[in-house]
Amino acid sequence: MISRALYGAPLALVLSTNALAQQATAQDATTLDGIEVVGDKDAYQVLRISSATKTDTPLRDVPQSVTVISQGLIRDQAMQNMGDVVRYVPGVQMAQGEGHRDAPILRGNTSTADFFIDGLRDDVQYYRDLYNVERVEVLKGPGGMIFGRDASGGLINRVTKQADWSNARNLGLTVGSWDSYRVTGDVDQALNDSVAVRVTGFYEDSDSFRDEVTLERWAVNPTLTWRLSDDTQLEVGYEHFEDDRVTDRGVPSYLGRPLRIDEATFFGSAELSPTWAEIDALTARVRHEFSPQVTLVNQTRVANYDKFYQNVFPGAYTAATNRVAISAYNNLTERKNILNQTDLTAKFATGAVQHTLLAGLELGRQETDNFRQTGYFPTAPQPAPGQLATSHWVTLPNTYYTDPVVFTQSGSDANNNSVAKTAAVYVQDQIEFSPHWQALLGVRFDRFEADLYNRRNNATLSSSDDLVSPRAGLIYKPTEATSIYASYAISYVPRAGEQLASLSISNRALDPEKFTNKEVGFKWDIHDALSFTAALYQLDRTNVAITDPLDATRLVLVDGQRVKGLELGLAGNLTEQWQVMAGYAYQDSQVQTPGAQNGNQLGQVPENSFSLWNRYDFTPRFGAGLGVIYRDDVFVSSDQAVVLPSFTRVDAAVYYAITPSLRLQANIENLLDEEYYASAHSNTNIMPGTPRALRVGIDWRF
């Protein structure tokens, strides 16, 4: 008999025999005759992760709010990118990112660099894909003790698929609205008991509900796992990723709201707004067990990132002339990352007290070249004789800019080379005093040095910071399935900035920005397949640099902002047939910088947000999904000049298994065709939400 997990569940794990599958629990792994059985990968619940502590730890024993987007949820919702992921993560929103990058807002802090892949930094500005992802882990609150600088409001870690002797083979094809086509492939092959290889890849070509907006992207990611001995394993992987698309910065605003215009309307010039990213990354991980209690892991990532974007985009709308201002610029970034981490984990006892001790070393070098040009408009009225204007306009109903644009460097445009070096040591102890009491204590020391060379004037700026990032958590477990915790953590963002290009003469000597998080929470594994989490927190951002009100030539440090919030999460099976993923967040955000905005609400941080996704299997072959997403009104920015209205969006899906290895799936986004605005970059760059959209996919396991 074929179980529901192998037949009706979406993209379920298919093994050579059902007997093998039944030997795996929902989250445990066992090696049998060279085949690794990892259980039902379609479950929404994840019980254990290693990224939060660098040790394999049950989520209920991690004193921090963590949301894990499982492979099952990714498949059921046909997720493809980070924007899809964060819809179901309480306390996280996605900003527009100027139409060319992921830009999550984690507990009120917008970041373009707090991304990690298998625990290693992946910090260049681009749109990430999920084609090779096993799951996505979103850690809320500062992560400086584990991840180093940045990680201010939280971070997003992708766990990738590795060669694992499963011999799984998968081919997927998805077609959708606006001529969207996507092909994915995943082939894992055991060469023998010691060596396995795996190749994942995808190709996507799509238009958009937005006029003139297109994208084309592809990637391939081969990996090899080699058991060098019973105690030593080597994993090696290489990824090549390319993304080409039109930079789309949305629509302007009018009278404090998005300009009322058709949601498909593009402002500016799509032809002159290309963006592309090309990434090559080589990773290697060696794991050696000296004994069942002592393990050494060393991992290295060498990555080259080339990223270019150019945009001719809208500015303010003037009702008296019915005009929208148009501006333009481009930017090229080339970054080379060399990162290495070594972690030694030892488990031992001191009397009745159990310890899991982690000691680690991280070394990193990141070299970045940044080159920016401003767009000038020859046909616009000249600001002065011999000068070209840096803006023009379009007059509605025409929104396309068709006159020429000349790109060249202005006096302030960057042409920089920067080198950032990190050397860090850290130690952490997970202490189990008794079955009811645990503690987590850790501290990290980073020596961070940054040198920025300005090719425009041959000047070099340097800064260095000694960052001490502590973390402490106390856990009380009334029962084995429940935990109550309190935690405290600190992270820093040096003056080089998250993109390593923000050093200036006036700020290089200033202390780094500081992020302090205080949190209490409750976690409950209601049963083996359903988990509930709750967290209350206060996150303070301090050491924010502003111009001295008494001396415009110098900067002073002040408190910046505070976010207090509540996060609730539910993931797993309510019944054998019914799976859910639900989240609610309340966020009370406040600017604390002296000046006109003091006391204002932070931009794009809703007080209330809610998401709920249900999947119900009516028969072993047929299932359906229904989801709802709600967000309160939000201000675009902390000046509170423009509001994005609240919205409720409904999504749906149906699943049908033709055979145990062949499944059809249809997803409908925005089922009720709600008109809404999803995100923004500024008061004049607002992104409409997608209208009703259909994706139909077929998945074949062979």
C-alpha cells in the first residue's frame, strides 16, 4: 500500500520502497545501505536547525524567534524568491529594493546584506532564487554572536540541497500568467557507498503584469559529497547564477496616497532600465568526528559577484502641470568574497550538568569595486549655460520617457575600491542543568577593518572596529515539549555600512551602530507534527549618526529607533490531512532621533500583519490550499507623508497526483483580484501588488 505521504502530498519524498520511508521520522535522518532517508519533506513543521546556534538543536531549545519555511511549503505555494518567502514570516516585510534587489525589513530594520547561504555570508544586492533550496530559515533579532557584523534586526539563511545518496530525480515545469515559463531540475546520484553527486538547476523567462517589464534567469548548482572515512566527510559545490530583468520602481504618489493609475503602468524608460547579476561561487565543507562527542567543521566560500543596474525612474507628481519628474542613474558593483569558518563542538558533563561547547574562528576578505553614473537629460531646460539637467518629466497620460539620456559621472558619484577584512573568534556554551533548566551563553569578538580608495581624488579612508557581540538565554522547560525563554543579544553595523561603501571623512572615527534585543518567548511542540511559538521583544537601535544641530560640519551619535512587538507562529498538521502555516505580528515602532520625525512610526512597519495558509488532502490523490495575507496601513517612510493602504489578499491552490511520481499543481495568487500596494522604496517609488495570477505546474519524479 502506498502511504499518503508518498502519493497525495505535494512533491512528496519518493523512495524505492515504502518500507524505507516508514523508518524515517518527520525530521530525523538514518543511513541505510548508502541511502539517506530524511522523512517527509512535504511537512510544514521543522523541529531542528543548526544555523541559530551552529549546533544541531531542537527549535524549542533555541532562545530566539525563528521561522522556518520548509520545502513542503515552498512547493505547495510555488515559491520562487525571497518576496514569496517573507509573506508567511511574522515580523518581516519586503521593501521594493529599487526594483533590483531583495530588501527585507526585519523588526523595523531594512537590510540588503543580511543574507546567508548555509551559514556563510551572501551579501551583494540581487534577487535570490529558491531552485536549489531545502528550506529558508529566518532568524529574528540581532545575530552578531553567530554571524558577526550586521544581522541587526535578523537575517535570512538559505539551506541548500546537497548530494545525499537519495537517488532522487525531479523535473518540474511551470507556466503562468504573462507568458511565464520556468523549468527546474534536481538529480541526485549515488556513485557508490562513499561518493554521491547532485545537480540542481533552473531556467525562467517571464513577462509581468507591469508593462514592459521582463526577466530571464538561470542557474546550475552541482554538488559532491565524499565520505573520506567513517569519521570524515567532504562536501563541495559550485553555483553559477545569472539574472537579467528590467528595473521597475513602480508609481509615484499624490496627496499622501499612491497615484491612482492602472496597476500595469510603467513610468520612465524600460529600454534604458536594465539590471543584471552574475554570480560564481565555490563552497567546500569538511566535517570530522574525533568521537561522538567532539566534531570539527571547516567551511569555505569563494564567490565573485558582478551586479549592474540602470534606471530611468519616476519622481514627484505635480497636479498643476500633470507632470511626473524623471531621473536616472546607473551603478556597477563587483565583489570578491573569500570566507572561512572553523567550528569545534564538544559535548561533555561537569557532574550532573551537560554542556555543548562551541569554539569558532572566522576569517574573511571582501573586495568591492563600485562605479556610479548620473543620468543627464539633453532635451530638458538647462539649469545654467553649459550644464545639462539631471531631471526631466513626462506629462500624463504619457508615462514613457523616450528622449535621450546621457550617463556620466557627476561630482559626487562613486568610483571606489574597498577592502574589508574580518577576523573573529567566538565561544558558546549550551548548558543543560536539569531536564527543566537550560542556558545559552556566548560571546564573539570581531576585528573588522575597512579601507576605501577613492579613484576620483586618490584619497584613502580607513577604519577599524573591535566588536564584542554577547548573547545570553535562559530556558525553562515545564515539559519536554514546551519551553519558556528569556534572551539578550547585541549586534553592530560598522561605519563602512552593510554594503562596505559608506566610509567618509566625517564618520570613519565614529562608533558603529548598535542593536540591542531583549526577548521573552514560549515554544510548544503540540504534538510530533505541530508547533506553536510566541515571542515578545524590544529592539533598540543606537549610535545613529546625525548632523550636529549646533555645528553643521560634524556628526553626533544619538538613539535611532525602537521597535516593540509580539510574534505568533503555528506550523504543522492539525490533522493527518490538514496542514497549516500561520503567523501574526504586532509591531510598535518609533523614531527616536531628535528632530521633526522624532516619535514617528517607522516606514513600512505595520502595526498588525497576519498570514494563514491551509492545505487539506481530501483523498490520497487530491488536495487543495487556501491562504490569506493581511497588512495594516503603513507609512512609506518615517516622514509619514505617504500611506500605503491596508489590504487583504487571498491565495489558493489545487493538487492532483496522477501517479505516485507525477503530480499536477495550480496556484492562484490574489484570488479575489484585490487592488493593493505591496511595497515601496520612497514616497515616489511605490510598487502595486500583483492582480489575479495563475501558475500551473507539473512535477515528475523518476
